[in-house]
Amino acid sequence: MPVEEYNCAAWEQEFKARRKRKQFMIGAQIGETTGKRVSRRVLSVDPPTAEVAFEDSGTMLGVATTGMGTYTSVIQPDGVIFGTGQGLMMTPDGEAITWKGSGVGKFGAAGAVSYRGMLFFRTASQKLASLNNACGAFEYEVDSAGSTTSKVWEWK
């Protein structure tokens, strides 16, 4: 069964409705991973833009996953980093979860990077179906050696 397309128009409509009702809150933590940056590539110097790929493992809704992702980061004139990315997680049963997201980041000591942002998930898995049409607020950290950690909470 093909994974459905991301429906940005539906999310925008839901966002407007929740904003009107003042119904935003961070829910339970739904995922956590650790991993490693596997490559970096400069795409442009004007503005400074890099592509980063990573691999990780962890859990999503309590189910073990292994994953990979790629994101593009653009360094703004004030030093803030704007990133967009996409990725794929697989369960031991061979079920897939895809995500797209964006966030803002900042540089830390010795090349470390810290991001905060939002992820949007899709899956054909019945046991992980609650991820469909879910929004995840994330924290993503990369240390100076390229090790990654992430945490994701449901955004209600």
C-alpha cells in the first residue's frame, strides 16, 4: 500500500482552527533516537548551504526503529540556521515511517549544532497509524564528533 502524500492544505486548515480555539500543547514524548552524521556536503556559499545525511536507531511510539535522513541547512546572515529535511524509519517487521520537517538551529562549541522544529509523519502501518496526520515537535542535537540525539513530542 503506497504511503499517502503529505497534505499541507489540511494541516494549514487544522492549524488555523486550533489557533482560533487556542488549543496548542506539547503532548507525550513519542520518539527518541541516537545516531551518527554520515556525510556533509556544501551546496552553496552564497548563502552558505550544506546538506547533511545521518543514520540512527531508537523508538517511535515504543516500537524499535532504524532510520536515515537528509537535511539541508542554510545559514542566515545573523548566524541562525534554517533547515528542512526528510527521512525514513523502518521497524523490525519491515514497516516504514516517513517524515518531512523543518526547524531552526544554532551553532554550539567546536561545531556542535542544535535544532528545534516540527516533523510531519506518514505510515501505512496499522500499529503506527496514529502517526498519520500527527505533528511532532522535535529537539535534535549533533555534537562536535557528529553523534546525534533526537526527541519528538506529539504537538496537539
